[in-house]
Amino acid sequence: MPAETQPVPIWNVRPFRSGDAKALARILQSASDAAQWPLESYERMAQQPGAVALVCETEADTGVTAFLIARQIADEAEVLNLAVLTEARRQGQASALLAAAMHQFRASGVLRIFLEVRESNQPAIAFYAKHGFKSTGRRKTYYRDPVEDALCMELKVPTKT
């Protein structure tokens, strides 16, 4: 008898809209390891030149369940925050968001992508390593509540040949 297969979740990655702020608050409440910014900061950031602000919503009508905020300056980019609602984790949404952001970065000529992650957030560190990011250093006492060092990571974006 064949093993039962689980249905593949279907989601849509799209640009952040101002009406998504409440969903971001819900995600951040469940994602204590994510950077906890005031909600108005997301709206302001999304309107800045070079900003990449994406959300992931499911077709199951559960609304926005993940988001990514990044920015580009010249040929470098920085992932500022990536979070997934706790009950929606490990379904590929973070990978889909990162892939969409990297597609935008490549199209804009980005050569390197940077980020910081709490040194205790081993799942996030493993996630970024799986996507090609390498550890490049540490920022002492970078995070608050609780105070913690940040691991700095970098991805050199392959150029098309």
C-alpha cells in the first residue's frame, strides 16, 4: 500500500502593502527571534528607494504568513528581517521569499548580500547556510531583549556567464 502524501501548501509571494501591517504584527508576535521593529517602520522601509519588501500569503485563506524586508544600496544588499508565522514554518515560505528577493537583487546588479542573525538562532543560521550564506564575523551585543551577539553572514551572488 503506498504511503500517504501530504498536500503541498500553495502560497503566493507578492510585494508588501500597507494593509499587511497587522499580519506582520501577528507574525512578529510568534517569532521572538526576528528583529522586533515598530510596525510603522515596515511601512516606511517599504517605501524607501532600494527597498525589497515581500510577503507570502497562502491560498488557504489564512492571509499573510511570512515576510522579508531587505534593502539594496549600489551593488550590495542586506536582508533586514525575515520571519514566518510559527505554525507555518518548515513549508518553504522563507525559501520562496529569499529566492524572490535574490531574483530582484540579481536583476538589479547586486554582487553581495549581507545579514545578521542572533547567534543562538541555529535554525536560521542553518537556513541561510543552506542557501549559500557564509559566516563572516560577529557583532558584539548587537541584539537587545535579550542582549546577544549577532553572527554576520554574506552571500556572494554568482554573476551570469
